[in-house]
Amino acid sequence: MIAPATTGSMDSAIPAMGLTSTQNVVLLHCDKAMTDRLAQYLGDNYPLQSARSERHLLAMLEEQALPLVIINATSGYRRESIDICSRLKASPSFAPALVIILIPANDPSARLACLESGADAWLERPLSPDHLRAQLGALLANRRRLKTWFTRSPRSHLLPVPGAVNNHSFLDRLHDIILGRLHDTTLDVGAMAKLMHVSRPTLYRKIRSLSDHTPNEWITAIRLNKAAELLSAGDGKVMEIAVKVGFHSRSNFGKAFLKHFGMTPMEYRRTVSES
């Protein structure tokens, strides 16, 4: 079982998350020639970092919000590469990471091993730059679509999400804590971390990896999803529902609801009623 590496303080961990429009990529078992080739193929949109070992890889994954991992399964590291991927995908902490394994061309056994390890994709060497960029783009786009669907569903805590298979207890506990304090407008990251018995950086990284949202955005999403449930059930006036879920201004509630669901609370209630 993979154990999470020890994290530093929150002040040092948050900037390392790389919250930019680029996508961090961590390389394992890539020599200098392969690293240079990948840097040439991927450009500035995919900043590369090299892990020296599995332990170093875990430390890097612990510090970052869902980087993409590329493992080069060379002849000397083939079995080890497959095993590392299997351990990552079996770990509640690291399963959300997207993993691509580079394998030899025309090797059916390597392809099968990648599938069995839970890898998100495999690419044959020598690499095609266009294929590599297209594969990365497709994986990231699919992950974003699934996460958007996940966080915008009124029953989001019960729906499957990539990497969340081993995180149901975490999500259920988090969801229960927020639901129990929906009216508390002071609920923030620090308070939630204490209630979850984790550090603030750990909570931040975990929520980011499962939803692409910050903890505060997650709280707002749960509030709005609960509001959608109440609107669907016809329970009370809009302002009464807004107060129940932690909003004390109808205007702020309406703006947040419109941004989250793409329609106003009244439009949502009418749409649900008509359907």
C-alpha cells in the first residue's frame, strides 16, 4: 500500500499546487534524451518535472493538485513501471492522478499489462508528437467534463467520479459536515480541515484532485446543490431556501445559482416542475 509522503506547511504547499492554465507533468524512468524530447513535443503548456524514484514521485504527487504522470516502461524498468502504476491506482490518495505509460511498439503483452495496471492510457515508442498531444488533451478534457458533471449534480456526493472509488468515506464525511453546517456562513477551510481531522494542505489537495475546485468552492457547490433539491421539492420560497443553505442575500444567492446551474432558482424550479 502506498503511503502519502509528508507534506510541509500550508504556506509552502499552496503555491506548489500550480494553479495555472498549464498542466504539470511528472516523469518517471525518463532519461535526459526522453525528457528533452517530451519537452520539445509538449512546449510550455505542460511543464515537466522528473521524479528520481517512486518515493520521489509520491512526494511530488503529494504536493501538487492532480498532475499528469508519464512513466517510461523501458526494458530495464518495465515490470517496475507497471507495478508502480498499479500501486498508484490502488491508493486512495493518488488514484485520481492521470497515468500514461510509454511502451515498446507492437508488444501485445505490454498493452495488456497497462490495462491491468489501471493506466489511463498507453503510447508506443517511438512517440508521435501529434498523438502524444492529442492523447493528453483528450484525457484532460474528459476529466474536466466528468468533474463538471460531478460537482453540478444535486446528488454529487453519491455519483462516481474519476479516482473517487476509494474515497467514498472521505466524500461522505465531508458532505455530512457541510450539510450539517449549511446555515453557518463562517464555515471555511480551516474549520473544515479540523472537522475532517486533516491538515489544510491535505484537504486542499484532496478536494482539488476530486473536483478541480478549492474547498471554499466545494462548500458553495454543496450549498447550491442542496438548494436545488429544496427547489425541486417545492419546499418554501426562494429566500427561505437561500437562508437555509447559508446565503443571506437573495441577490448573491441568485447570482451564485445562475453561475453554477446556468439558470435562476425560479427557472430551475419551473424546469424541474415541467419535466
